Amino acid sequence: MVKMLVSYYSRSGHTKRMAEEIAKAAEEAGAEVDLLVLEKVDVRSLMDYDCLVIGSPTYYGQMAGVVKEFFDRSVKIHGKLAGKVGGAFSSSGLRAGGNETTVLSILQAWLVHGMLVMGTSGADHFGPVSVGEPDEAALKSCTKYGERLVEYSSRLSK
């Protein structure tokens, strides 16, 4: 069984709502999921998971400072996440507000850890995004993302 962490930082509740949808879909796909506010995650616990997914609001086209600080602390376990699956999602206040650059910055951090990331040829190529409160399309993308991450992680654990 895939063990997944879905973690997020959220001030408005929009990123939290996306995290809940991803976690729900992953559980329904058969994963054991921990859904945690990022501030409650010990970076050393990341080694206990097969799949790590982090969501952040977009601030100035980048991940929130709280999320960046979390990745800065993760240097303590550098090299110990290699081969795990990583994912990212984001919400912003504006269309073209930097969602993709935020998601890519999180994926970039996972890649530096030696992790594997998955894109999609459909919508939300890099990971789910939302402008403001997640609408039906954003939540559907979160559902598909949670399911696909479990499927991908399951293939790698065989």
C-alpha cells in the first residue's frame, strides 16, 4: 500500500480545500494518506512516505515563504528522498498570477532531492491549480491528480 503525505500551507483556505480533495481521492484509490498542515510536518518524517505532495498559495509568482523555509530545513535529509514520488499544487488570487511557477518551484525542490515527478498531457500539466476558491474544474483536477499519484507510486513500489 502506498503511504502518502499531502501537506499544505493556506491562509485563505483555498489551498487547504485542494489538499483535502487530493487526499480524499488518494485514499479512495487505496493509499494510506496523512493530510497535514505544513507547519506540523517534521522534515525527518518525509522519509516515511512513498509519495509527498505539497501545496502552496502563490505569492509574487512563487511558493509562500513558509513552504520555502520548509524546503530549506529539508537539507537535513538531502539524498534520503531519492526515488520517492513528489507532487505539487497551488492556488492564487489572479489568472496568470504565477500558479505554474509556484508548482514548478515545488517540483524543482523535489527533483533536487532526487525524487520523481509526474506531469500530464491534459490540463494542469505540472499539478492542479486554482484561481481563488477552487471551482468544479480545479477540484476535478485535484481528484485526478490524487488518483494518478497513487497509481504512479504503486507502479514504482512493485
